[in-house]
Amino acid sequence: MNRFSHRLSSLVTKWRDAKLGRLLRSKDCVFAGSPRLLGACLPCIENLGEMQFAHGLCLRGLAYPTSLFTGAAGSLDIGENVFINQGVTLAAENRVVIGAHTKLAEFVTITDSTYHAVAPGQSVRIASIQIGRNVWIGTRAIILPGVSIGDHAVIGAGAVVTSDVPPRTVVGGVPARPISTFECTDDWHRP
């Protein structure tokens, strides 16, 4: 890449990141540092509650935007150095917490509400979701209300997580079941 192309690429990246920062501010989001946007698709944000993003947030939006939603009583809290790939949906009617160094692959859905009853006489289920540090959530995985995922866990592609996942555990399937466990130091995080 010649010097002009490199400089132009750098300016486009700075402009795109600044545009993301302006969008987050305009939606009353609280964030630290300078969030990064990889690609041209800005996220779709509806913030009726609270959204907080720690330093190092990276959103990827090459062809599909990320959707971020909080209801009036909702809270979305994202830790430092979290990577969110394109097409991800994060919805918080109550509370969704995503720990530092967590990575969300394409088209992941995390929602703390069922939004409607399944059968007559049933109520809508709303329950907070807690995702630990350094968790890796695979493509098209779905995390449902009331789930807690331990530090360093891995959620397989296409898994539907309906119950808690212990730390350092790999789960997969519908509904998600443990596949294996592994050891790592507490301070380890995926590159």
C-alpha cells in the first residue's frame, strides 16, 4: 500500500470511529475511550434505558448492522475490549452484562425477555443475563433470559443456551449441553 492509500485508509478509519462515537453519544450511551467500527454499517440503537460500554469496544459491521436495544427499565453493560461481530442483537428489558474480553461471532442473539407469552395464562419471562470474562460465543448462538455464563466459557455455533454455563466449559446444541471442560489461568484472554 502506498503512502497516500495508507493515509487515506487511516483518515477513513478515524472518521468512521468518530461517527460511531457521535451516534453513541446521541443515543445517551455512556462509553469510555474511543469505540472502533470495522466496516461501514453503523449499529441500530434504541436506548430507552441505560447502555454502558467500557474502553476498547469494537463493533464489526461489514454488511449487517448490530442491533442494540434497552427497554425503559433495561440496562446493557459491556466490559472492556469486547468484540461484537456483524448482525448481533443485544436486547435488555432488565439487565444484560457482558464481561471484558468477550467475543461475539456473527448473528449472535442475547435477549433477557421472551417479549410475549407462549400460551394463554403465561406471562412474559424477563430475567437478567450475566456473561463472564473472556467468553467466546459462536455464530448464530442464542442466549435466553436468566442465563449466567462463567468466565472463559465457549458457546458453540448455533447453540441455544437456556441454562447456566459453568466457567471454562464448552457447550453446544439445542438446547446447549456441556461438551468439554478445559483449564486456563484466570488472567488469560483470547487474542
